[in-house]
Amino acid sequence: MGGLGYTLSSWAGGKVWAFGQDGNVRVAVHGDLAANNGDALLAAAVGGQGVITQPDFIVSDAVKRGELVVLELDQPTYALGGIFAVYPPDRRPPTADRRPPAKVRVMIDYLAERFASSSFAWQPR
């Protein structure tokens, strides 16, 4: 069974997976499917087409339902550096504090709270 590659990966376009504290352990991925969408890779993995490495917010429900099993690794997964909320500059005249509009700030605060801690704790088998 091959690995299913994520093509938007900064590591060789999905053909290499990075592990270890600094991402210095690299493993070549040989699989029949590559996609630029984590949900598409999730569906393929649930369908038995291969192994994936994806963030817990994509795979946690499938793991909880028993559709996927978390593999125990000899190296930790490599953290990609977080999620960034970006928005266009305010089109209104600049203010002294350069704050985003209130609705943008509310959305950023919601995302920061939602992703601050995972609601799913990995239980390798």
C-alpha cells in the first residue's frame, strides 16, 4: 500500500513526507494518488487506497469512527507551522491602530480559539 501525496506540500510536492523534530527525516512517498485537497486524500484513505499524513482536524472524525487507524511512528510528525488568517488591507482611510474591521477580528478570534487546542487526542494502536 502506498502513501497518498498532498501536492501543495512545501516538501517536494507530496512525493516526500517529513518527520522528526525539525523535519529532517524524509521519507519518499510512492503511491498512485496525489491531490491538493486533504478531504480528497481522506476519502481515498478511508476507501483503502493508501496511507496519508494529514492534520488532525481533517482525520479526527474518521479515526473516532474507526475508519482509520493512527500509526505509531518512531519519529514525531513534523509540525508545519500553524494556520494563518490573512485578509486584505482595509479600504477605509487608515486609522492610528491599523485594526481590521470588527467582523474580521471576530472571525480571527473564533479561528484562534477553535484551533488553539485539538479536541482529539491521538491514540496510536
